[in-house]
Amino acid sequence: MLQFNFTPFPTIETERLLLRRVTNDDAKEIFELRSNPETMKYIPRPLVKTTEDALEHIAMIEDKIVTNIGINWGITLKDNPKLLGIIGYYRMQPENYRAEIGYMLLPEFHGKGIIPEAVNRLIQYGFDDLQLHSIEAVIDPDNIASEKVLQKCGFVKEAHLKESDFWEGKFLDKVIYSLLNK
């Protein structure tokens, strides 16, 4: 079975980006990301309402890293420490050599190729460093932008689950994309 160890924290660079640890200094940006109905539209989780909520979210991210059950990076441009988004591995399944990738980005940075650049680098990290065999992404079928990112990064649609999740009084579909380590 795989063993994950995120200490020391793996800071990762791409051509334009620095993927770094999220800290309490990012509370304002985490609040922006997770309180915005637009960025949260396809993420069935409660909206962050206060800075306190944002700090709790950061503490949860940190706790998963320390206990090696998940890892999130803050997405920044190399020349600017301001957090633009988050990307990470969730619901890690060491027994199946599989993990789920997820990401979100502030709306003003959409359409600049930031997420594909980060996803491609984290695919490499997942396969080479974490020794994963497969990576999955679970998205809302209406989230066309995310679907395009996944397709661009080589993911293949594996399943469309009908009304599989119950959220705020409604049953929601979800689509699962995956990528195998060839």
C-alpha cells in the first residue's frame, strides 16, 4: 500500500506558477474564493461567510497535510505572492494507488491557462512522486470549463452518475474523469 508523506511540504514550480503552502496570510483570498457563489457554483459545499470560516478552511487544509491524508497548494504567479486559487489531491486512496484532483481559481484569472498548467504539473507529481496509478476528477456535468481543462490534460470521461449526490434539497449528477499512469 502507498504511504504518503507531505513533510517537508513540496513547493512546486511551473513555467509561470509557484504552487505553495496555504497559510493564514491567505485568509482574504480563501474568503474570496469560497464565499463567491460564482466560484462555488459547481462545488457542493457551504459558502464561507466570515474570515473566521476562511481560517477554519485553512486549518482543515493544514490538518490534512500534517496527517498525510490530502494536500492542497495555493496557486500563485512566480512574481506575486497573492493566492489566485487552490489545487490539490483529495480523497486519496493509497490502497488503490488513486487520488482525486480538484482545483478552483478566482474568476479574474479564468481563461489564462493557469489551471491546465498547474494540473499538468500535478499529474507529473502524482505519478512520479506519489506513485499513483490513476488520478480522478469529479465535476458537475454543467461545468464545461473544467471539463475542457481535464480533456486538454488527457483525462478521459469514465462515468456520468445520475442524481448521485443530495445537496441543498436537490439531487445532483456528477461526472468522473480519470487518467491512468501509462
